[in-house]
Amino acid sequence: MGIEFRRAARDGVGLFVAIAGGGRTGKTYTALRIAQGIAGPAGRIAAIDTEGRRMSHYSDAFAFDVYNMQSPFSPARFSEAAYRAQDAGYAVMVIDSFSLEWAGIGGVLDLHEQELARLGGSPSKSDIAWAAAKRPHKAMVNALLQLTMPVVFCLRAKPVAEHLAEGRAGAIKPVQDKDLFFEWTVALTLHPDTPGQPRYDLKMPDGSPAFKVQEQHRHIFPPGQVITEEAGRLLQEWRNSDAARTAAPPPPEAHDDDAPRRRSWSQLLTDIAKAADLVVTAAQLDALRESDDVALAMDKGADKVRERVQALLADTAARLPSDDIFPGDPPSRMDADAVTTTSEAPA
């Protein structure tokens, strides 16, 4: 495949939204509100529920189709379910909770423990075990990055003790691979004191901000305001903001002087058949001059014309331009029998 560069455009670009928080922060409800805004009135929402069907608590407020995933929460199952949803035409997917892919039964931490035990349990083998455990996780992330369907991820987040956060009080840590922070389009952290509101004052254990909101998205998530469906609608609008510019131009309008060039194959064959009628009549007259057997003369004259028409059709098919002049499928075979001559013997 050749390498081709095209002008960059936001025309259905990928969208990963992470909503992190502890209990009573409104993660699931907020994620569904964002998803509803992305999907719009006509789009469908798919959901992966790893937490004992808790998402269905909101079935009276949102219309969505859910896959209630049970353990093992292996990475490959998440990417497989996401592609199933995309192939089925869903407009957006919500995964609640994506933390179990990391810390649940069959998740990455579990895979690490299993691999370390297989290697003998020595701490010196931990890095080797990590390499094996994170291999399916990396494959899942790579697969998710190729999605065109937006995904909203819910993540559990836990407060971190000050001595582990080097004296930083109130530090919070999402339960997932820290490297996923690079992949989020938007990452928000909620707090139980302000459910459903983005918090820009929270920190990670290393002191970095516990959010990722680019300047172009700041107006979508204003501080002190509850996140609504409008946030999802604006994100969807942003990811498609260049769609009108990159759309294929409409076909040019047909003009009357182009009408002869827009004939279909059936019209072409009809024209040839009409012309062939006249030729048959002429050939039959010529044959009558050379034979006293009227029936035989008629047959010979028609046969000669059919042979000639067959040759002409084959030659025409080889010489005709592309389908933009003769739209539609050409005849599957050039058979003279396709041309029906209707001429009767001259009286």
C-alpha cells in the first residue's frame, strides 16, 4: 500500500472520555449523560457493565443496551465487545467499570500474580511477569485506539495516604494503568462533595493534575457546574467539526447537451436492435435476388446479420469508455441473440 498524506481534519476523530471517582460521585450517571449527548436523539448507546448490573439502575432515565460482563475481566474481552458494538452500529459505548480490566479477576494485576507464581514467585522475576501480564493489555489498548466509535470509561478512584503521596493531602489515584492517561481525549475526576461536577483542584499522588482537559474543551466542562448531555453534544460536534469541509462534493448536475452520453446499456442495445431490423430487411432482399427459395433466403439473410451484429457488439464492448458514460453493468456476454430483429419478409 502506498503512503498518502492528506490534510488533517476533525471528521469523526476518535474520542475517549474517562470519568474517575470514588463512591457517590456520580460517575455512572455522568457517563450516561455524556453518552446520550454524543448519541443524540437517533443514536444508540451500548454499555459494558462489570459491576453486577448496577448500570441498569438508570434504565428509567436512559435508553441503552447493556452487556453484563462477568469475570474473568481479561483485556481481550473488552476490545472484542467494543468492536461488536461498533459493528452493530452503536453511536457510543460506556464501560463501567473499566478498572476491573486492571484490578479485577482475570485482569492485568491478576495475570501478573499468576505469571509470577508460574516463574517461582521470586521478586526478581517480577519485571518478567509484568511484561507477560501487560502484553494482552497493550493489545487491547491498541485495538481500542483504532475505534471510530466514541467510548466513555468509568474508573474507580481511591484517595492516597499522605505518606504515600509525599505529604500531599487529598491525592487521588484512578484504578487503571497510569499510562492510559496519554490516550484519554478528556479525563475528569469527580468528588463526593460535588457529585457530577468536574474538579480541577484534585491531584494525583505524584502531584500532577487529576484531570486532562485541553483548552479547546474547557468551555464544555466549566468548573462548579454539573456535567449534562450538552457536554456530550459539544464533544460530538467538536469531533466532527470539519465534516462539512471534507465531505465529497455532490455530483454535477446533468445538462441536456450531455443526454446522449448518459445512455444506459439497455438503451444502447435497443438502438442497435432497431438498426439491425433495417439491415435484416435489406439483407433479406439481397438474398431473394440470388435464390428462388424464399424461406431459405430469409434465413440466410438473417443469419448474416446476426453474425455481423455479434461482431459489432463485441467490438463495441472493447472500445466503450468507462461506466461514467454508460452507467450500470454491461451485458455479461455479447450474444447476437440479445438483439431481437422484428422485420418480416417483404411482401
